[in-house]
Amino acid sequence: MTTQKLSSRNLIVIGMMLFGLFFGAGNLIFPVFVGQQAGTHYWLALMGFLISGVGLPLLGVAAIGITKSAGVFQLAQRVNRFYAYGFTVLLYLCIGPLFALPRLASISFEVGLSPFVATAHQTSGLLIYSIGFFLAAWWFARKPGKIMVYVGQFLTPAFLILLAALLILVVVKPMGSGQAPVGDYVKAPVIAGFTAGYSTMDALAALAFGIIVVNAIRELGITEPTRIASDTIRAGSTAIVLMALIYGLLGLLGRNALGQFSRAANGGPVLANVAHYYFGAFGNLLLALLVILACLKTAIGLITAFGDTFKQLFPRVPYAMLIILASAAPLIFANIGLNRLLAFSTPLLYFIYPLAITLILMSLLTPILGESHWLFGTVTVFTLIPALLDGLNALPASLHQGWINNILAVGHLLPGFSMGLGWTVPSLIGLAVGWGLSVTVGRSN
């Protein structure tokens, strides 16, 4: 059966599944917030946001496909095995129990359900909801072979129907045309949009979900590695095009909302205000269904990916126990509040994203540059310290004191450091040095 090809229908279903896994809580609120902050510089900001929020995830999926890897661990082994364990564990903790999974429960409650809960019961309401939310996600994740059916055929189409009802009105009945940009969007909207795309965590998710796509394709009888690679990229392209379209419309929603509402601390309240503006009381119910579906389908994928990967890393631990851990641990972090959770997660994203970006790009360039450990290792080392400095710089300003402030003084010597891109020039230097070492010392096989 090595010559079998995926039917167009199955390819679309897998693409929809991948879109459903990608498009969760952050994908709803962050483009809205970018649109609101960028204002009249929206289109430039959107360009940057799409590069990191859409382009990098597509390259991540392509890296899994082109290198015929089983997942992020196999990609990261091109640096060395010790680094592969550390990077893989950190990545899955970020998109799993520490940040992404708790954020799914926090956002779906605060945006969708909090308007229906009395102020005095908000804390207990979030706790009860998050318990039910993670129980449901765990239930679906128990049978990873069914994820294509759950997410690709049912949850994602339902989500898209609900979202379309809101976005159509954004286009045909705009609330305004935007106001002056604020913050970094005034002078560097493209770069500001690019780093804002980190918050979606989709480049990290692309490395994590690659194994789910590969397994889904194999379940359909495709076993030849080259065909699996080709179908993985084709399915990824379907998902990414859909994401780009929706990001653009959500950004317009945020930009135009300033015609009726004041700026908000994040995209959640903006979505709630816009839904109520267009649909009245029914808008709150529509938004609740929208965010719960968006978050639930992504939670299923993240828990499944966490269980699959950690089962490979630590074979003695049963899959059932791993998904219980991935479902129970987020309960603690989900109940600290959305704004506080975002404040804690941003510095770690500024640290791990450069490492993920360089790993993806280096993997795609292996047909040209080879797979030398000297090359991958040198680029990673030259990226690691500047990425750490970028992470420290993303800490709340109140923490920029003492030794942290002294270290950041060194970071400000790097081009682009103030915008979270202090790692770019050192990475390029590492590429040149690593390529030289790979040529002179010898390429690994």
C-alpha cells in the first residue's frame, strides 16, 4: 500500500483537524488585540503577525514533513540528545500544563461565561468550569486514534460556522476605521506584530502537532515516508491559509471596535463587546459557544500530543497516566487569572521562540547545509544566551532591577533587543561559524 494516496476528502479533513488543533484561545484574542493596538498601522502589523503566527507554523509542519521526522525530539537531536530532551520537555510544558492549557480554560471562562456569572461567584465559577473543561478534554484524549473524527469532522466545522456569523458582520457593518497606533506599533508595526505572534504559540504547536498529523495519515493507510511528508505539508497548507484569513478578519474586528469602545487590556473584552454590539444578549451566548469550542478542541490536541510525546521520551510511564497529569496540572494555573497568566508566560515565550525558529529553519535547510552537529549546535549556542536576555527583558518592568537590570544593559548592545529580536544577529553569526566548522571538521551522517 506504499503507493496509496490520500483522497481529497481525507486531506481536507486532516487539514481541518490541524486547523482545529492550532486555533485555540490565543488565536482568538491576540489578533484582536494587535488590531486594536496597531490602529491605522494595522496592515503593516498584520504582515508581521502573519509571518510569526502563520508562516512559522507552516514552516514547522513542513520541517516535520521534509525531514521525515516523527516529532520535535527527533528534530532537536540534530543539536544533541541531551538538548533534545531539554528542549522537547520545555516546549511541551509551555504548550501544555504550564501555559497554553491553563490559558484555554481561563480565556473560555472569562470571555464566554463570566458575563453570566455574578461578580461574587467569579472565582468559584472559574474553578468549577475549569474542572469540567479539563474532564471533557481528558475524556476525548483517552483515544488518540479518534482525534481526527472529534476535531476534524465535528468540532472544527461547528466552530467555523459560529465564527463566520460574527466575522461577516465585521466586514459588512464595520464599527469604525481605526485610530492612531500605540506603543511599539507607532514606529515599528511589522516587528511589533511579529513578536505579538509569539503569544499564539503556534510555531511551538506546529512542532508538537506534527506527530498527530503523521499518525493520522498513517491511520489512513499511507506508509511510504515521502508520501507522508508530502501529505503533511499539503494538510498544513490547508490549515494555514484558513488561519491567515481568520486572523485578518479578527484583526479588523479589533481595529474597528475602537469606533464604539475604548481600548482593553487584552482581546477578550473586545470580543465580548463586539459580539454584544452586533447580536445583543444573544451575542454573549454566541461568544460563549465560540470560545468554548475553540478552546476545547485545542485542549484535546495538546493533551494528546503531550501524552504521545512523553510516552516516547519516558516509555515506562503509561499514556493514561500522562494525560491525567496533563489534564489535572493546568487546574492550578488556570485559576490565577488571565492577565497574570499572560504576564508569566510572555518571558518564557520570548526565550523559547528563538530556539524553535532556528531549529525549524535549520531543519528546512538540511538539504543545502547538511545535518552537522557542529552546525546545529553552534547556531543553538549563539541563539541561547540572547534568547535568555530577550526573556528577561520581557519580564514586568517592576522586576527590571538589581542584577537583572545589569544583565539587560548587555542585551541592549544587541541590534533589535528592545523589540525582542536581540537573538537574530548572534544566530546569523552562529550560522556562519557553524557552517565553517561543519566544513573543516567534517559533516556528521
